Amino acid sequence: MNGKKSKLIRKQAEKFQVQWLNSLLPKDVDKVTHQTLNQALPDQKYYYKGQTLCLSFMNNKWVEKKIKKNPNITLEELTKVNG
């Protein structure tokens, strides 16, 4: 994959993560921004499912993989994939 396409995928993944986190927060709490995204996401990026190591839900790499498979995916479709 070339650099331009991967850069667009990373930006779209960050946008989805910010929207998803803000949808989970109550109205009176400060919203998550692009700059505070890394502080808001959990440190655990993987989990064990039996003896298999899997990516955590809405992790950077997980979202980027889903966007690569379907570039026209929406946030609602992303949350239904694992939910």
C-alpha cells in the first residue's frame, strides 16, 4: 500500500475512534479530541481468546484493518462488527 492511502486510512481511523469515544461519554464530560485520543484509549491492545492473541476492539490497528477491507465503512457498521 502506498503512503498516501495509508495516511488517509490512519486519519479516518482516528476520526472513528474519537466519534466512538464521544458517543460513550455523558453530556456533561469534556469531549475527546484528536490530541487527547491516545490518553483516552486503554493501554491494552491485545487479549487472549483461548490460546490465540487477538486485537482489542476499536484499537488503532483493529480499526485500520477494518477500513482496509472496506474503505466505505461507517462507524455504525464498525460497532456492529464486534458488538
